[in-house]
Amino acid sequence: MFKLIIFSIVVFSLFFSSIECQIIVDHSCTDITAIQLQWIEQAKSSLHIAYGHTSHGSQLTDGMTGLVAFANGEGLGLTHPLNTFDWNNGGSDGALDLHDHAMDSDCGNYPLWVNNTTSYLGTPNENGMGSNQPDVNVIIWSWCGQISSKYANNTLHSEYLTPMSNLESTYPGITFVYMTGHVDHWDDANNKAANQTVRNYCIDNEKVLYDFADIECYDPDGEFYEFPHDDCGYYASAGNDYIGNWATAWQNAHVEGEDWYSVYAAHSQPLNGNRKAYAAWWLWARIAGWSGIAPDIPENIEITFTENSVNITWDEVAGAVNYKVYSSDRPNSNFILDTTGIFDNTNWTAPINGIRRFYYIKSEKY
């Protein structure tokens, strides 16, 4: 079994302007290992984020806090420099600049959330940003539990979608991130319709969306749960037909510290906080310019054994200047740089030590 990851390094300009294309971040955007280091660093060097939320929204930032130590310990096989995923208000020591609770309340409390946004930013300046916060170029708000009632009361457009669009027009230099609400089994029909309304609006109008609800409908293996609740419990139907909890079941079947990490996730389970953090970093990287598509991976991987050695070969990756091989005794974690082998271009040979090993290859581009 091989896990193949491409790693590349590119130097970028630090200039940043608001995004003018559609970005949808959902359950398919939760592979933290797929985000190249260059785009994580680009996000940290170019983004200045202000986040308004209450308890449910803290899943993103609490998850991001726990991710730092998890990645430092090479969870999921991550081998980035220490504190790569660090964040703080101000971006000190090379961290992502994220002002948590920059604006009080959540986007379910209209018109408070709009007034707090304009009060925080101030009047627009010549760059289309806020005169009070001239460096802030990303605004993100989350819901608590109000999205279903907004839809039921026919105020989702007037109290959320239209005000968000108006803010984008007022501050054209800032990227405003739309968000779906958490799933709610006890108001299933309204909840699904409300979140789909937000999705459709963002797709039709090329907005930036963090799909909070969609992330809660899938486990890390891609299993879909049609009737979930925000605590990751899932049901057989919209009625009270409880089956189990997909997050705790997945956690119990996997290794803490290697496959997932323990973290507080308000109203929910640690795994949900993990996945919200992974998707958040996917969002930051996309806003910073990443296409969301990893570079070409080595193809035609072949492995052969002799009595005393293992040999791995692969096709050359265009533009690659170097390759590294990482190995582990586990298929999805604990990977470390394997220095036991000898390279000959796209061929690597190492002695066999009698222990089953799993490998992945990194290609470096400069």
C-alpha cells in the first residue's frame, strides 16, 4: 500500500485582493494532507481574517488550535515544520492572522451582525476595505441554530443573503465568506432547505462558501448520513429513529493522536472539530490562491523485493528536482523520512529490516 503525496515550494507575491470567483468548501475539502505547504504559508502571509461566531462556530477555531499539536506530532503523516498551523490575532511569530470573536454575536442575530461588521470595519477606504481595520481582507460569520427558522419565516434572504451581498458591495476589497448552518435533525426539512438555499445562492452568484452542514453529513471515509444531528448522531429517518454516532464510532475504530485528535467541539464530537479545522485551512488556502488541486503525483509506481532489499520506481514528475521517501509501520500515520535507501533518479533501493513498511513519495519543486 502506498500513500503518494506531492510537495512543492514556490515563491509568491504577497499582494492580495478580494476573491472574485466561486469557492465551495465542503466535506470533499477535509484532507489536510492534500494542502501543499506553500499554500499554507501563502495564506499566513497574505490573509488577515476577522471571525464572528457563538458556540457552534467555535468548532473551527478550537479545531484549528488542536491541529497545531496534532500536526507537530506528525498525525496523519504530516511532516511540516513545527507550528505550521499556528494562528493568533495579529499573526505574530509567523502564524495565521485570525481575529477570533472580532465581532460579537453570530449571523443569526439580524441586524446586529451587520451593524457589528460595519462598526468593526468602519467606513470603506480607497482600497475597498475598512478604515478602522485596513489590513482585514477576509470576513467570516457563522450561524448558531437560527438558519432553519430564517427559512421557515421567509427571512433567509432579507436577513442574511442580501445583507452579505450588500457588505461585499460596500467593501469590495474584502472577501466575505458565506456559511451554511449546522445540521438539525429535529427540524430536518427546514434545515435541509435552508442550507440548500445558501448553497444554491453561492453557486449561482459565484460566492465563497464554507459548507458547515455538509461536513457534518460525512465521515472521513466518505460515508454519507442522510439524517444527522449536530452532535454527529444519525437516524434512520426524519423521525426519532436513532442509530448511532458516526464520529464516536470512527474515533473508536482509529488511533487517537495518529488518525484523529482530541479537541473540544461545542455541541459535538472531537472528530467533527478535526474536520472543521481541516476544511478551514482548505478555505484559507483557496482564498490565498490555491486551486484546490494537488500537483501531478508520480505514476506507474512499482515495488519489487529481493531477499535483502526493497526497490521502488516511479515515473518522473515534470519539474521535480528532488524526491524523498517516507515510511511507517502503519498505513496512515507515523511516517518519517526514510534515509536507509539510495536514490538513482526515480529509483529508490533500501535494505529490508524484517518489519512490514508502508511508503509514500514526495516530489519537490522549486
